[in-house]
Amino acid sequence: MEPPPKSVLARGLSLLDAFGTADTDLTLARLSARTGLPKPTAHRLVAELVAGGWLERTEGGYRLGMKLFVLGQGVPRQRGLREAALPYLEDLYEATHENVHLTVFDPPDTLFLEKVTGRRSTPIVSRVGGRLPAHCTASGKVFLALGPPSYLRDVVDGGLARLTPRTITMPGLLRQDLDRTLERGYGLNREESEPGVVAVAAPVHDHHRRVIAAVSIAGRAHRLDLARLAPAVKTAALSLSREMAARG
Amino acid sequence: MEPPPKSVLARGLSLLDAFGTADTDLTLARLSARTGLPKPTAHRLVAELVAGGWLERTEGGYRLGMKLFVLGQGVPRQRGLREAALPYLEDLYEATHENVHLTVFDPPDTLFLEKVTGRRSTPIVSRVGGRLPAHCTASGKVFLALGPPSYLRDVVDGGLARLTPRTITMPGLLRQDLDRTLERGYGLNREESEPGVVAVAAPVHDHHRRVIAAVSIAGRAHRLDLARLAPAVKTAALSLSREMAARG
DNA sequence: GCGGGCGTTTCACTGAGCGGAACGGTGCCC
DNA sequence: GGGCACCGTTCCGCTCAGTGAAACGCCCGC
């Protein structure tokens, strides 16, 4: 039970926020509990959200409405990147038949904007719209290594969560890994986010060389030769950078 | 300038709704004009939306925030369908290298949930999260032909907009086309939404045979042999139906 | 038949929200 | 360079939208 905000708008939006990644349907009682709003208040606000199409009523609960999906697809920061990136991501997929990602940094996480995958790819946890802590993903290391120092500081201050036995949880070791990332120009993830899964990632720059996204390939440890794949990933990211620059 | 809602929550949300498909950045003044909210009110509400991450400030404007994209990806009605459908859509893409769609009916429109495409595909207007009037899409005809009669009635009552010279705008002709759609078990679009572009669509059912989505292929008129493709599209839709039924 | 969960309705109080008015900055055009 | 138009922003006293404790009817499992 969170301390509820006092403005009506923030309260109403907290009801949308209450839907976590794992939730599909939530009952009024649960929404009330999660947001800390009194039941009658939650009831009134939820009714308004349903009327607007932001939530949908189901038997015995509420779920996020289609309007949110549609609106979300219009978010400029992802839309431009996704549209420009898709052809390049598909090229990488064709060449490897493994999971190809487009990611951005949404501190302190790596946020997955797009995932090109198929039956032959290693099944992994990543999901479009999903997140993983930056310090244990190949993309995240690219952001931390090439971005401003404050990125790394904030991530370290927030604590380096251990997801697998190989996750780097010591700030010193992470810093070393980032130094090598900077030298090489690409980031690696050796079973640090998921056992048996490795990844390579390369940075996408905007027209003033700031890192705005990353392209990565992830798959089973023994199926991917990371050093051999790295140039291809870097090339794809570079082409995308050029295209983003051209688009402004 | 719309008549502004009087509840705070609805007013705040109308600010998000004000971002149309074509807009990326909107100024405060424009937001105020579109929603009909007085400038100071819009200013206050927008500030709250920014604080919550729903909007982002840019130099000289506001844009939709990443939170909306992330939340939108969690919308259950699209998430389950998309995840289950992707492998089948990719199979169709591999076989044809043309635009493969997953759609739902969002009256009075066909709403595109997923689009698998590539460099070799005919470039067409469809976009994930985008819409086209149901009466001029192959998927839409599937929804109108197999769904409850009220679907068709409401669409006809709303008026059959003409998008191309071949768009069916007469209710009687549309009804005939839907009868044939019902017989065949698949819907066709012969340059009715976009000149030179044709499509085939087949229905996806839930565990109680209600139509919940459609799978379609669209491309240049002379490149696609619709009658020959139809069985493949139907098969993919059927497999997806079975999978959706299995998932509950 | 009883208890505990649910969603829903009521209603008198009150402070959150309102928006007209006024302010400072910026860029365009006589 | 001065006037003008439009921008975002701040102020502040009035008031009605929003509040939430209390109570209700319902459905279930015990």
C-alpha cells in the first residue's frame, strides 16, 4: 500500500500504474489496496477510466484498454527508432536466426523497444516493453560505458542486483568491464542476465554522437561466437546511426 | 476545440488523447486549444503528467512519454495475441515476403496489432497501432461477416468512407461482399484501401468460436495471387485459433 | 445460517482545483 | 527599434468537484 498522491489526476494515473508486468486483470479491491486509495474513490476513478477507454471491464476485474496500446505506439522516442531500425534488425536476424534487440536506456534499466526472433531462436526472457537491469545486459554496458559518468554512478548507487551466478555485482569489476566495452566499441553479456545466454551489443548514435539506443544479439552460449558477430552488430548499429542522423 | 470534460481526471487524460497519430511534439498553447482547456489549467495538468512520466518535455513542446509505450505493451488483449501469433505470421512472411498483419476489430476500424514486413515487401500505409476503416480492409470484412449483425449495422450507419476509387461505399454491395466472405471463409480487399494494393484475411477464433482477430497478407495487386494464398492464410489463422484456445 | 469477501451507493463537509487577469520573454514585421 | 503577437508562467480569492466513512446488497465457502 503506497502513500496515495493527493491530486485527482495523479491518483487516477496511479490506478493505471498499478498494473504491473505480470498482471492482466485486477479487481477493484486489489487496485484499491495497491494504490492506497479508499475503495469508493478507486471505484469512482476507475469508472471514469473505463468511460474513457483507458481501462476495460472484464467479468470480475479490470484490465488495461486498447487505447493505451495505440497511444503507446505513437510515442515518438520509440516510434522513430523502431521504424528506422527494423530493416537492419531483420538483416541481423536473417544472418543469425537468433534474438535481435533494439534497446534504449531507461535508468537504471535497459528497456527493450523491439525484438526480432523466430522459432529457431533461443527462447529468452526479453520482451518488447520489458526491462532488465543495465549492469547485466550487453546493451546496458554500452549505455554505461559511452554515456555520461552519472549513469554509472546512479546505477552503482542503486545496487548491482545479482540475476545469475555470473552477474557482475562488484562496482570495481563492472568498471573494468565498461573500460573494455569502451575500447572494443561493443558490450558483452556472458550469462550475466540469464544462465546459458550470452549477447553482444553496439551503440546507436544521434547526429551529435550521443548514444540514443543499442542493437544486440542474444542466444545460447555455445551457439553464438560473440567475437565473430560483433562486427556485424557494429555495422548494423552504424548504419542505423547514419539513418537516424539523416532523419534529423 | 472540443467541449472540455469537467472532471480533473478526464481533463488530464484528454491532454494525452490530444496527441494524434501525426503529432510528435505539441506546444502548451496547441494542447490548450485542442482540449478546450484554459491555458493555466492545461499548464498545471501538463506539469503533473510530466512529473508522472506520462509526458516528456522537449525544447518548445511536449511529447508522449516512454511510460505509455511500456504500459501499452502490457495491454492483455494485444499481448496474448501478439505473442501467440508471431511465429505463424513469420511463417507466412517467409513464404511470401509480403506484408503480414495481425488485426483486431476496434469499431468502426480495423486495428493493426502486428506487422511483419521487410525490404522486399510492398510498402503500404498500415502501421502497428494504426487503423483503417473496417469496410475497406480484408480483415475488417472478416469481422463484419462473421461477427454479430450489429457490427455491420453500426459501420454502415457511420458511413462508408471512400479511400480509393474501388472502395465499396454502397451498403448493398458491401453486404454481397460479406456474404461471399462468409461462404469462402476469408475476406478480400481489392485495391479498396490503397490503390494497387490487395489483401487476403482469415479469422482467428477463441475457444467458443467467436472471432477475436484476423491474419492477413497485403501486397501489390500483380504480385499476389489471392486465391492461391487464401488456404495458407486460413491455415495460419486456424493454427493460431487452436493455440489461443489452448491458452484459455 | 453465518462470516467475509466483493462491488456499489449515499451524503454532508471542505480544500483542491479553477481560470481571469496580469507578467516577462522572444521573435517577427512594419 | 518599437510595436505587436504569441509564447509559457505566476498569482490568488471563490466555489463546487471530489471526498471517504458508513452502510448496503450480493455471492460464495464454511
